[in-house]
Amino acid sequence: MASNGKTNGKAKGNGQWVGKKFKRKEDPRLVRGISHYTDDIKVPRLAYCVFVRSPHAHARIVSIDTEAARNHPGVLAVVTAADLEGLGMIPCAMQMPDLKIPSHPALAKERVRYLGEPVVAVVAEDAYAARDAAELVVVEYEALPVVLDMEKALEKESSLIYPEFGTNKAFTHAMKSGDIDAAYKKADRVVKIRLLNQRVAPTAMEPRSIVAEYLPGENRLTIWASTQIPHLLKTQVAIMVCLPETAVRVIAPEVGGGFGSKLNVYAEDGVVPWLAMKLGRPVKWTETRRESLMVTIHGRDTINYLELALKKDGTILGLRAKILADMGAYHQLLTPLIPQLTALMLPGCYKIPAFDCEIIGVFTNKMSTDAYRGAGRPEAAYDIERLMDCAARELNQDPAKFRSKNFPQPKEFPFTTAAGLLYDSANYQQSLKRALQLAGYDKLREKQKAAWKQGRYFGIGVSTYVEICAIGPSAATPAGGWESGTVRIEPTGKVTVLTGASPHGQGQETTFAQLVADQFGITPDDVTVIHGDTLAVPYGIGTFGSRGTAVGGTAIYFAVQKLKTKIAALAAHLLSAKPVDIVIANGRVGLKGNSKKSMSWGELVLAAYTARNIPPGFEPGMEATHFFEPSNFTFPFGTHVAAVEVDAETGETKIEKYVAVDDCGNVINPLLVDGQVQGGIAQGLSQALYEELVYNEDGQLLTGSLMDYALPKAAHIPEFILDRTVTPTPVNPMGVKGVGEAGTIASTPCIVNAVCDALAPLGITNIDMPLKPERVWRAITAAQANIPVAAQLTSKPGARSSRRPA
Amino acid sequence: MIPAAFDYESPKTLNEALSLLASREDAKLLAGGHSLLPAMKLRLASPALLIDLGRIAGLDYIRDSGETINIGALTTHATVASSSLLLSASPLLAQAASNIGDIQVRNRGTIGGSLAQAHPSADYPASILALDAHIVAFSQSGERVIPARAFFTGMFTTALRPDEIITEIRVPKTTGAGAVYKKFHHPASGYAVVGVAVVVRGNSAKIEDVSIGITGVGEIAYRAAAVEDALRGKPASAIAQAAKHAADKVEALGDNYASAEYRRHLAEVYTRRALQEALSSKRGK
């Protein structure tokens, strides 16, 4: 692993701690297994819940017999939809003009519409009794026709999941700019491709889990939940169970990853608190891995029709896209939002004068899709980066040069894209150059020529991505896009930071401590970051969309500035100096280099609390809160390069080299940024090569366990060569952009581009993901049957496309 | 992930275990538990009695007994994989063991447990067959020695009688032969999509003897007899043609990861590659 962290911009705010590799404060307790996740929470009289789920993808519920289950020893309650009086619907936060939002009860009423939909909840004294009793519940179903294929679902003859809507179409949404017809008229070539972005499972290490305890005397509902959004969950659960929000407290203890899947409000999040209130007993539910794969939201699942209109010289004239997005059977919190992000980011990092994109949301009898690491942007990057490779091949141009030709120049930033976004800052040329240099691109191309001559399939994939982060300005987000930060200097001088962000693996207990330590001239060990408790932390939005540092960190930064003003005022008073002359550094406050006119950090802070000698009008104490509203998103970018060799006999792909040059603006902790990039690439290349949720024709999940669903293992992951360029954003004072999703966005098209590039002599332009060896082998076999062997070794046929515009 | 209720016994001696096994029809033996326990947690298996063999002393060994290396049934995959005795005298089984699951599985799973489970894609069966090993089983009526070729009778079924417990595996030495196990890993389960174990004597001018065990393709692991027959006495140049018969007469299985046709194809490719490697490098000689 190499990361020299070369910078091209002046890293603003770099100090003693910011910008340094500093080991995570979180890790000692995590690696020793001595911290607490939701399932570790034990409260007196805790009862356990198990859900009886639909074994059908689509069926009418004929009858439910719960008698045997109710009579099972230890059982406290067995409830169906009919019992759930006073429990509201599962929320969808999206509003769009023609969006159809189905009523989404927490337990299925009359019909089940996807495999695993909860039908009955069983609560017992222990998890064993609950599980045993669940087996005794008898539900009679009458199977209904199953709708799985999006394109068939939109045909007139298709059976309907919601007859009341008269269609399986959930919404249509168009995005246009420029004159697309003129672009096509001017075009020398139009390159077309149909891409599938398969359904995958976020698969956080810790499955979902919730504990709810209701104390009627205090009228307090306490919820421990494995969530990315404790405050939003609090509000939503309060609404669902009809309690004032002030009566609900949500605590997110250790959260073992989310990848977007815990940025949601699920059926269980309503049922478990409702049961706790009804039974007067605390109730726990923890998802099994099977449930996690089946009924935690899925990611991706889109069909993409893409066309690029081009001039012979490689200039892009227009981009046309039609995207079908599988919603699943219901909308979860943000389901219909995800494909909008795809449309917004479809133009990628290119100048595209005309853009015409239509997205169609489709209901199917599957689990809902929603945000999964990248949330719409990996789909966009996959679309545009695959299309760029096909176009380069069609024009017989080098894919790297072809990309570069269509980049906006650094001086063109802020740059307005074809989708109407204002990209903050970038230098795509520099990123590409650095990545090609690190990869030894020219040598790799020579190696490729030699390999092809020997009948070996060696390929190079390039992906130059841009993503949208620091989500985001409130006007563009369903629930508000700001974040809160509170900084409290305690009387001893130690600092408590409260953040509305809700890190669940990102490591912001460390990076926020570094940030604050530098500002106050103390050490990260002096700073404790508190998050994930709605009773302790002012209202916040949460952690998702690579927003934790750029939005949550910035809120803290501003709260710190408020305190620095206050510290300067107090120090000036005590030292008979001017506030502007006060310097805070190395544990001291006062005039620089004048020990007589300075005091220790501890003395100064204590003076604010003892308050015996304070300036007139000075508010005692040392606490400040800031709610930061960003003025724009940020747009991190980068270049990934992969070299692969495909075994033509078996279809197996071996990654020989992987280079990633990412730019997330200024870096607070390079160690954590590298970790995010590595994990992201692992997940992204895993989508390219391994992962897929497969439903059979009956809507049964064939990849419902980790014995079938291929998560990447250490042996699947190559060595990564990492580097960075640094282009600070002007959107926030720290110049930080966000890095949580970059790896996942860039790597998927990079790998598929590399494999298709390897197979170029066979005329293969596309293979659908995941690139399972059998699929690759079949593509090779089919191509070999069509092309004489001699030609395979020498020629490089172009992409299949219309030579003239249609 | 909560199994149904079951009784649990942990006998200290083989005799105790045999009598417990004979006493209950719905008993299951626990010998590592890396297949059984997940099945129980998913309620795909619900034995009324679990007999944990882990406390029985003296079934965890690898010994040289002259003609054969004898391996106690409770020897873990990790021990088999790293046995210097096996690596020098009969390395094929060690190669197979090092390909099983992951480190955690290899540290807990046992060779006896794996063989008794008879998973159609398990790694050991290919090697056990190629080596013409013997499986020793005990019941209350005494010892029975089962040749590998008679051991695997179907998917998850073996020649073991309900009252028998595997105690030992006897593996012939392969000194002077090339021995190679080549495996195509399932990316999720780690099981063999196809696994080919070969033992070859001779050189590229003349293959004197060859035995080939293949796992993952069909319901049970098998000896690729047609390939063996086509190669005895032939030069290495015959390998490519002979390997085309790697899945002859086998009803191949398919699933959403690898179709039957693809598995047959892989059997050919992996058989060819394993043979070539065994002959050229004389790995394990």
C-alpha cells in the first residue's frame, strides 16, 4: 500500500493534528470486543420479538391462526395487522408530482407483496420461546401472479401489484438541458449501450437491531437502535406510535456499519416500540443474517439505456438516457430519491452540451431498494464511465485521452453541468495524469499488445469519476441538509463535542477530536466526541451521503470559532490585553511569546466557570452550538485504473494492478481516508465481480445466505496503490469534501471497463455484472464462435453501434 | 438463528459415544460442527440429541504406520494442512485441507466430520478417492474398514451405518508421484465449484499410473476413470484429449452460480491443468 498524499492545493487548516495519521480512538474498545452494540443492551424484564414473514413474493392472506403460538410456554403476545391499533404507516420522505406512494403498514394487511414481508410478530420471555412459537403460527396464503421483471411490469398485460394505481409505474421524471435533437443531427456517431446495474445487499457487519422500553409513569419511550439517523428515527417513531417527540429518546450505541441501509425507518422500528408500550415490557428484536439479506433495503437494480452523440474527433455533443429503477414493492424512506441522484450525476466529469434523461420508477414484488453506499451515484458513474469506454473504442481512441478531451478545464470551475449542478472545484486532468503515471499506463498498453499476440486477454480499465457529497443544502434534501455541532469546554479544560452526525464506523470520534484539538491547542485525547443519543445531542440529521465531516465537522468548526471569540474576550480581560492579540496554542492562552501576559488553558477555562472575574456582559460557561447549513454540495473526484487478465478458458478475472487517485479536498486524517477508499473499492469491485441478489421466477431469493451471496473476502481483494490530489472546496472553511463513498463509485466501472478492454479483440463490448466466470466464459465462447481465431489475435473491432445517427 | 431444542451429551470415550448413538434414532454427531450447527440454526436440521465427540481423547493424531499415514477422525483441517508427515509422504490431502473454508473453519472442522457430512462440493472426497484411502468406522459390533470408492453413496449420504462413527482415515503414501489438488472456489461458500485431485506416476514421456478424483460436479465425488484409462502408458501430450472425458457419465449439477454445462467444462480444464502441473513440477514427489 502506497499513499504519499501529494497535494496540489495548500492544505488549509493543517496543524499539529489535522492532516496527520492518527490512530482511531474508537478502535481499542472495538477490537477488544468490550463495547456495546444494540444487541448487547440488556434491560430488566426484557422480552424478545421474532417476526413471521411471508414465504411468498405476492399472495393474498386468507387466514392467520395464532392460537398455538399464543399457547406456547413463555409467549407474551402474538400480533397481526388487525391488532396494531394506533401504529402509523412506514414513512416515505419523498414528494414528487406524480409519485405513487403505496400505503405501507408495519405488518401486512390482506396482501403480502414481497418475500419476507412481516405478517405476525411474536413476543416471548426469551428468544428461544419466541422463535419456537413463531413456527407454530399458521398463515394460509393464496398465491398471486408475481411481478419481477421491470420491463415486463410496464407492459399493458402485466398483472398489477397495486390495482388501485392502474399501473406498476411508481413515477416518471425527466431532466433536460441543451438541444438534444440538434446534437443528434450534428453527430458523426451515436454510441448506444444497455447496462444492467444488479440488485445487491448492503450487508453491514452488524445486522439491524432495536430495543424499546416504555416507562408509563415518566411517559418516556427509550429506543436503542442500530441506526445512522437517531434524530430522524426519533421523530418518525414518535409519529408512528402517537407520542409527543419529547417523550421519545433514541440511542444509537456502537453501530456496526450501515452503508445507507440504516438510513431508514423499517416496519420493525414501528412494531417493536408499539409492542413495548402495549406489553409494558421492554422488547428486543435483532435481525438474523437471512433477514438482513432478505428484508433490509437493497441497493442499485436499474436498467439503463444510454446513448452518446459524438463528433469524429471525440467531442461529446449529447447524452440521452432512459433509466428504469426497481423500487421493490413499497417505498422505504428515500426509495424514489435514489434514481434522481443517478440522473443528476449522469453527466459525470464531462462537458455535455445537451442532456435528455428520463427515469421511471417501477414497482416489483421484491424488497424495497434505497440508499446503498453511493446511493444513485455508483449507478451514474457506471453508466457514464462504461459509455465513455464504449465511445472511445468506437472512435478508436485511447479511453484516457478521450476522457481528457471532454473534461472541463480547472479554470472553468465552479462548473455548471448538463444536469444543472454547480461543481465546486476540480482538476480532473491532474488526477488522470497522476493515476496513469502511477499505473504505468503506457507500459500496461505495451504489455496488453504483447498479451493479445499470445492469445492472452489482458485489459486496462480507467474510470474518472465525480460524485456529489456533503449532502447537502436543505433545499435539495427531504429532511433538511444542515447539521448541528456543540462544543463544550468543561471546567477542567477537557472538551466534549456533541455532533448531530451519527458515525457508525467512519471514525469521527477521532477526526473531530483532531479538528478541535488543533483549534484549542490541546490534544485529541483531551476531546471526547458524543453522538447518537437524542437526549444528549441537539437535533441533527445523521451520517450518510459522505456528509459527516463536510457538514457535521463544519458545524463543530463554527461552534469552535464562537468559543474562540469568547476565550479571547475573557483572556483579554484577565490579562489586560486586546482580544485580537490573544493567541490560543500549546495549552496556553495569551500574548504570543509573553509568559507574563498568558495563562494556562485550564486556568482560563476555569475562570469562565468560577465567573468571579469576568468582563461585563460575559456569559459564564464555555459552550457553543452551531447549526451549519451548506451553500452547495461538494464534488469529490478521482481516477481509478485497473489492469486485469481474463482466463479465456474459465472466464475467471484476476486483478493484477489497482491504482486509485482520489481527491476529497483537504484531509483531516490520511489513515481514515485511506481506509474509506480501500473499503469502498472492495465493495465496488465486489459488485463488478461477485455480488448479486438473485430472485427466481417465483420471487424466492436464491442468494439468501452468505453461503450463496458472495461478499468479498480478503483473498478476493488485490493490493491497492493509493494516492491523492488535494483540491479544497470553497463550500466550507475547512475545504473538506467527503470520501465515504468514492471507492464504491469509481471501482465498479473501472473493473468492468478493464475486463471488456481485455476482451476487445473478441469484439466484446459489454458483459452484465457481476462478471461471474461462467458469464464471461459464455461471452468469450460465443464471440470466438463468430470470429476467426487469427482475427481475434490481431484486430480490435469497434463497439457495436450505429455508424450514423438514427 | 436459534435452533430448536435438543439434548446434548459429551461422552468421554468412544464406547460411550457408540452406545449413545445406538440408543437414539434421531441423534447427530458433532465433530467440528461447521456444517451441522449452521443447519440447526436455520432449522434445516433439528436433531433431538447432539453427541459431541470433541471430548473423546485419542482421536486426534497423524501417524506413520509404514504403508499408510493414519489420521484420527477428530484431526482438524488445519492440522491436516500443516502436517509435515503428510506434506512429505502424502501431500494431496494436506493440499485439500488447506483449501477448505477459511481459517476459522479449518481450526474447528475435522476430517471425520467432513467425510461423514459428504457435501457434494467438499474438498476431501476428491483426494480421498484419488488416493484410494480407507475409512475406518466403529460400531458396538466392532471395526469396519471402508474403501474410499465405496464410501460416498449419494449427496450427503455415505456407506456409514446409523450406529457407526468414523475413527480413522488411512492414506497411502504417494512417494515418487506427482500429487496436485486444483480447486475453483465458490466465491461465497468457499466450497469447490469443481475440485480435481490427481496422483500421477511417471514422466511426460510415459504416464505409468494416474488416479483422478473430482468433486463439485455431480451429486458425489467420483474417479474420472475414462481419463485415467486414456492416460495409462501414454505420454503427457495425451492429457488434453483425455481430459475431455473428465465428466463422462456424470450427471452434473447446476445452480445460479455455475450451470451443469459450465461445471463439466471446468472439470475438463481443471483436470488438464492439474495433470500437467503434477507431471511437470512433480509437486509432492
